[in-house]
Amino acid sequence: MTDYRTLRVALLGAGAVGSQVADLLLKHRAELADRAGANLELAGIAVRNLEGKRDADLPRELFTTDAEALINGSDIVIELMGGIEPARTQVLQAINSGADVVTANKALLATHGSEIFEAADQVGAEVYYEAAAAGAIPIIRPLRDSLAGDRVVRIMGIVNGTTNYILDRMDTEGADFDDVLAQAQALGYAEADPTADVEGFDAAQKAAILASLAFHTTVPLDAVHREGITRIDAAMIESARHAGYVIKLLAVCERLAAAEGEASESISVRVYPALVERTHPLASVHGANNAVFVQAEAAGDLMFYGAGAGGVQTASAVLGDVVSAARRHIAGGVGVGESTRANLPTVPIGRVITRYQITLEVDDQPGVLATVAGILSEGRVSIATVEQTTIEPDAENPAAGGSARLVIGTHQAREQDLSETVERLAASGVVERVVSVLRVEGN
């Protein structure tokens, strides 16, 4: 057996992911040593409650409530507690002690990433976070390393398994949102409080991380436009299907050309439910799976697909980072650091240009379509397609005037122009109700 140097590994947190990481570290210690070129000794596992239930059978003597003592003297610290504090304090302690850090904490990196990366740069440490953006899917290293010599133009990602599961079930089975959410909670895909998932907070944190890497720019979380899926209903799903689309919650990170009078490019980072053509690769991502579609100037279109969550799946990405950290320790040298020198500005959602599908309920009278078309034209919104269907009159009030539903597909338009135009449509007197406005992405 090769006589390897021993590296002490501290694990903070023993939840679904942490338990699996510890279990795999112990089970595959010899194999991991050969890959890393070092013995990876699990020095201990810091937890809040020593009697807590674990997802793996782990030696009790490894557990401690003294995270500070465990961190001191460790070569690699794995942070899997989640949340902001005490994770932030303990990650900074680990870095300042000279340890490399491996984390899957998207919330921490999206809100305090700059502080953490700067601290690591100052002491020559490294922060690894492959599991923070898309679970088991390898996307951080491709953006950080493989595409470092290219120019990423756009990223579209399905980066939240809960919402993809819900929307997929609504699409394939015609189920209602509330029913599918309850089933997702029963299966463990959704938390008891699903707000972080269904309102887009989780996806926004991941979008900030991906955009920062792709565009070599620090993207603060509050610069990410965020919308959730709670307004999506069965009628919208069916309308999308009829038009050849599927609705997905997308994280979109996009490089924008310099506008007139501006000296540099800018970027847009946004999360919202959008229409995706059924022929697009992202449309075929089913269940709780994730996928990230990257467009780069030289490399072209790239697709990364797989499990975006799950204890053992995410543990795979974490252990890959641990092996990378161990190799760096053995080889020596300072960490690569984060490339944020581009410093591109992040623009508000109003600057975004994309296509839209607008669904209206209108008076079924001559001239209404012409009025609607005129308002759109005045707002610099060009019509690509129109479909009109008659809404059956109310059986209890047959004397009431008839109504029709208009589904309007637009050419590319600026978000601010579109938003202002929809407001004018709603106040026009011929539009009874603006049923929905959805962006079209993927072209």
C-alpha cells in the first residue's frame, strides 16, 4: 500500500448530504486516497444535536458540538450546515486557519461569496462549491475552468428540482398546482414550507452563482430578478401545450451588448416561469431533474443534465471537490481564486429583450382585434401570431355580451415596453381581463 500523507477533514453538518459524505469518505477511504494522493482522515463531524437522526450509520465517536475546535488543525473543512450563520463565521474561521473549504451552501455564496472568496485569496486558500448550483451536475468546473478561455453568451438553467417536478406533473398529467405540491411534499421533493422553491428564491441564489462565474463579475443576489410559479395554473399549462410550448422555471443569465451611450457590455440575471419550445433540449427535462444549457461563442451549445438534489447525488459533487482540494494540498501552491475582473453591470428586468405570449379576454365585438393591435403597435410590440377563440356565454346570463380569448405571440420586445403596453391594454375598455403574460425563452 502506498504511504500517503494524511490530511485531516472536518465535516460541519450531518443532514441528508453530510451523512452521505461521511459514509462515503469512510467506505471508500482507500480508493479516495489513490485518487487524491493523500489519506483523507475524517477528523470529526460537528453537529448541533448529538442525538439527531442520521441518514447513515456513522461512528458516534466522530460527532462533536465543538465546531471551532474541530476546524482548528484541519486541512479541509466541508461545510454542509446550510443557511447563513453560523456557516459564514465557521467558513471564515476555516479559511483564516489555512484550510481549504468545500461547501454546497448556495445561500451563503449568493449573499457573502465576495467576502469569502476575498478572505481565501488573502491567505492562498481555495473554496470549492461544485454542489452549490446544480447538485450532482458538474457545472461549476466547466464554467470556472473549461470555458475560461471562451466567452459565455447565455445560460438557461432548470436549477430547482421541486418546481420542475411540479410543472412537469402539471404538463404531463393535467394536475392542479396545489395537488402536485402536496404530492411533492409527501415524496420529500418539497419542504413543509415550500416558499424558497416555488417563489424562486432557491433558483435565484443559484443564478447569482452561475452568472458570477460565467461573466467573471460579482452578481449580488438583489440584482437577480425573481418570480415564482404559484400563479401558473392548469389553463396556462394547456394553453402552452396547444401553442407547442412547455412551461419551465428558468434561471437565465445573459450577456447584453452595450446600449447606445454605454461604454461596456452588461448582463441580465433573472428567474421566472417561461415558455420553452417542446423541441428545445430543456423541454425534455422531466421530474425533479435539473439541466443547464450554456451558449458560448467558440464552444457553441452545451448541455449539462442530471440529478439536481438528493443526499447521495449531491455527496458525489462534494467528494469530487474534496479530492480536488486534497490534490492541491499535496501539489502545493496558492488557490486559483475567483475571476471577477470583468465587473460588468447588471441591468434591471426592464432592459431585457425577449418574446412573449399574451393571453387576453376581450369583448367579442367587431374592431376589438384592431384596437388591441393598435395599442401593441403604439407600444413598439410587434405581433407574430394571433389565435382567437370564443368563450361560451354564461348560461345563467345569456343576455350578457359575448367574450373571446386572444392568445398573442409577439416578436422580440423590450420588457419595459411590453409591461407598459399590457397596462394600456388592461385600461383600454375592450380588454376584460389580462389572463397571463409569459416570456418565451430558448431561441
